[in-house]
Amino acid sequence: MKQVFYWSLVAAFAGLLFGFDTVVISGADKKLQSLWGSSDAFHGSVVMAMALWGTVAGALFGAFPTQRLGRKKTLLWVGVFYSVSAIGSALANDPSSFAIFRFIGGLGVGVSTIAAPAYISEIAPAKDRGRLVGLYQFSLVLGILLAFVSNYLLSGIGENAWRWMMGVEAFPAIFYTLLCFRIPRSPRWLISSGLLDEAKTVFMQIDPEGSFDQLVNEINENSNKTSSEESIFDKKYRFPLKLAFLVAFFNQLSGINAFLYYAPRIFEEGGLGESTSLLSSIGIGITNLIFTFVGISLIDKLGRRSLMYYGSFGYIISLSLVACAFFFEWGGLLIPVFLFLFIAAHAIGQGAIIWVYISEIFPNHLRNSGQSFGVSVHWVLAAIIPSFVPLLFASIGPGVVFSIFAIFMVFQLIFVHYMMPETRGISLEELSKKLISSKKNV
């Protein structure tokens, strides 16, 4: 089990770089807009959102390398993309070249959201799968915290502070790339590729008392029942497809990425000074880390559905309070407190389950394309929503924006109650049969 935990931890390191890369730009947000004289529309949709559009591209096409090259080699290339992006963004002298290098980093993020959860879910025992895949989310929020801390520490070093903020990511990215050489390939991918000897060697390290022949038979049986021309859009896969879409859809309609990208700006809108805003952002990172740990500790005990219930209620309460704070100009430290509650709700609910859930609900031969679909929905919305934040804040105001997010979370609660099945403790092969045969597919 220690070996499996180490391999999972290495794969999950991609999440740390994902979190760092996504949030680190928040510290350079206003400086870059001032430096290059960008309008709100151009700054939001190009400078700030280009990494997210790269993430969309990575999510859309990441299933191809994940299947053809394998999970391990794909994760290695993810590390290369992160390294190039960090160095290039730090050295950029105009918004166009900056956007290109941020796009490359986004490709790494998008592909990692397919390859890392797939890899971990395929090496993890069913009883520990939620906790181990949850390491990806834990690493992600650790990366967010490190980005906020890094931005705060580097904010006072002069005019070129933003370059250091963007470039420091290269150090962990190179380290992660080297670590990827030391992990084995996924046994389920090896079996599906016909590499049975290597698959058996890895499987026996994962589960010495398990039956390798049984796993091979289950995977082959599933493959024999399916056509090579099948896709996730076939009628019998309609239910898992709906689940992937709705989990990803509601994740972003909570406003989580919009908030993480513009945390300092939101705090300043609420009346805090620039320095206090950056410091409050660190508080967001710490809250996220603590409650993500709580979430992944409970995911295999309480189940995915229960955590989504808690998260949904927490979203509705916290987002409503944030909206009221802006409407009634409560100001001061109330807005950070309400947003800490929002982050806690996200970390326990959607944050803890999204990558786990999407990596579980599709059969082995369609897992890559199913994950690609789910994370693409997630990242398309994650690119669109933050790009409109500066414009929406200026036109309709933060109170209205947060009210809209709260309303969508009411719909998420309805989805969890009436539609979302539990996946805890079920093997990937059994879970595939259960969801495909569900009456809801008819």
C-alpha cells in the first residue's frame, strides 16, 4: 500500500502545479493590466483567461495522448509543458507572448485533469480509491495556497515582482517531471494494450493477494461486449455522460474559478487595501487546504453523495451572505469570513469529489474520452466565467454576480438529491456495469 500511495502522490503532484499555475496570475492581475494598458474586456478574455483556453484545448484533446502514450508518459509531458510555460511567462515582454506561454501551461493543466485521476483510479484498490484520487485535489489546493503565499512574499520586491511570481513555478515543475520517470505504467492500460507481463508485475506490487487473471478476464469481457466504434455518446452511456456534465457544470457555476482568479480584486471591491487583500488570499488558501483534507478523509467513509449534500448547503448559505455583504455594504472583515465559508463548502463537496467522480463513472475503454468530456465542460465554463468577471463587476455589481452563483447552487442540491448515485467502495468494472444498466439510461 505504501508503494501505491507513493505512486499516487507523484501523479497527484500534477495537481499542485495545476493549482499554482491557475492562481499565481491573481497576484500579477492588476499590474499586468496597468503595464500593458489593457481594457477590462481584453485583460479578462486574453491576458487572464488564455491559460484557461489552453486548459480547454488540453481537456478536449488530452484523451488521445492519455490512451496512445499511456498515463505515465502523458504526465511526464505535462511536467514539460508547465516548465516551459513558467519560464516563458516570466520572460514575456508583451501581452501576446505572455498569453502564448500561459496557453502552454493551460494545456498542461487540461491534460493533467484527465491523465492524473485516470492513473490513480486505475492503480488504487476500490476501498481507497476516493482517498487516493483525492490526493490530486489536495495537491491542487496546496498549490493554490503556495501561489497565494508566493505572491504575497514577492509582491514587494519591485517593478518586476510579477516576473518572479510567474517564473518560480519552474522549480517544482522540473522536479515533478523527473519524478514521473520513477512511476510504473497503469496495469489496466497495459492490459488493454496487450502488455500482460508488465501489467502483471505492476499488479502484483499493488495487490499481491489479488487475482490478476480475474482482472484480465473482466477487462477482456467488457472489451468483447463493446464495439471499437463505440463512443460515450451512445445511448447506453447516456446516464454517466449526464453525471459527468452536471458535476462539471455545477462545479463552475458555483463561481469557484472566478473567485480564485480575482480574489485580491474581490477583497478590494469589499473595501480592503491591496496588502490586506493579498494577505486575505493566503487565508483562502489555508481554509481550502484544511477543508480539502477533511473532504478526502471522509470521501470513502461518508461517500461522494453525502459530501455533495454538505457542500451544496454550504455554497447556498455562504454565497447568499457574500451577496448581502455587497448589497448592504457591510464591508470590513465580513466578506473574507463569508468567502472562507464558501471555500470550506467547496473543499468538502465539489472540490473533494469532482476528479474522483468523473474518473470512476465510465468503463475502462471509454474512461479517457469520458473524462475528456467531463473536464472539457468544466474548463470551457472555467474559461468563460472568469473572463467576464471584471466586466460584470463593473456593470451589474458583485452582489448580483454572487446571487446568481447562489441560485445555481440550489439547482445543484436538486441534482444531488434526485439524480446522483453513490460510487463509494465499488470496483471500476462493477460500477461500469451498474451505471450502464441503470434504468435511467432507457
